Amino acid sequence: MNSAALKQLKENSSWYLVLGISLIILGTLFIFYSFTATIVSVIYLGALITIAGIFEGVKAFKMNKWKSFFLHLFLCILYLIAGIFIALNPAVNALTLTLLLAIFFVITGIAKTIFALTQHVPHKMWILLNGILTLILGILIWMQWPVSGLWVIGMFFGIDLIFTGFTWIQLSMIAKNLK
């Protein structure tokens, strides 16, 4: 890393600390208010998909002489419909997304466990532990569904925000001590 980049890291270390603390606070709020966080997260997902649809539409009309015009126009319409539907029905879509998440965790947990038991890799025990925990998490979410659909997504985002916050705090501490 060059000296200018190191200097910039050191100069911004206090901002990284503020960002980290803010993310931890936000993540904690997401966990305590997981229902609201779930609804907000699903609305946010719907908005992102809608924005992607708008970009596909712009791309379709900017590239209207290309053969892919109708593909981009179709994707535009599909993204817009899906995004708006998700944003307007966040509770129903939270239930659906949580069920898909549970199924994903069960399948990937089984796959990781089978891989760990059948392959010879140096980190076999970590893969096995990851597979078993992922499988258990998927089963627990599935067993609590549909109720889990009202809080799981918000809680997961909260946990992610907390870990991301600790990462920024760690970067802040490292950056502050740079020479």
C-alpha cells in the first residue's frame, strides 16, 4: 500500500470508529425491533429491484438498435413488477423469503455436511461444523415458520450490522496505529 493511502487511512480512523459504533447501535436496534427491521428490509429489497428495473429500461432504450432490446425491455418490466409487488406486500414477502431462506439453509447444510464427511480437506472439521450449524439453523427457522418470517430477516440484518460495525472499529484501531 502506498504512503498516501496509509496516510488517508490514518486521517480517517476516527470516522471509521464512528461508523463502526453507529452500525453496532443500528444492528442492536434491528435485533430488538426485528419485526420492523424485517418489514423495512423487505421494502428496501423491493425498492432495489424496482431501481434495477428502471436501469434495465434505460438500458433497453439506450441500446434500442441492438438485438437485445426486447430482452432488456422484458427484464425492465419483470423487475418493476417484482420490485413493486415486494415493496407493497412486505409482510407476505417476508414470510416467503424466510421460507426460502430456511430451505436454502437446510439444503446447504446437508451439502456441506456430506462434503465434509466424504472429502479429505485440511479444514474438514470446520466445514462439518458449518454444515451442521447451517442445517440446524434452517430446521429451526422452518419449524417456527410462518412466525419466524416476521422476525428472522430483521434479526439476520441486525447481526450482520453488528459484525460489520466491529470490523470497522477494528480497522479504526489498526489505522490509528499506522506509522
